[in-house]
Amino acid sequence: MYYLVIKNLGIEKCINVNEEDIYINNNSYNCQQSFPLIKKVFVRKIKINCTGFPESVLNAKIYKD
């Protein structure tokens, strides 16, 4: 599984989980979602947009288990 993680107010939060590495720069995700955070292997950093805040650009990290 792959985990998309953002940092909000200093706390890391998993906002998306997928069986495949589908995450690329500038995609939009619902940043309000929360999934269990599993940080076994760091994959890479990307920049994403939040669907509720179209002007936002956030740094995100991808992990896999």
C-alpha cells in the first residue's frame, strides 16, 4: 500500500491510501480525509492541491509498507 501524507499544524496526517503508486505532482486530493498513518519506507516528496482550497499548494510525502 502507498500512503499520501501531509503535515497540518505540525502533525502528519495520511489523506489518501492506494494499492499502487498513483501520486504525481499537482494532483488534487481531499485534504480533510484521515487514514491510519503507516510510515515504513519513504518513497518521495510531491506538491499537491487540496480540493476544498483550489489555490493551495502543499508539500506531501509518499510512504509505502
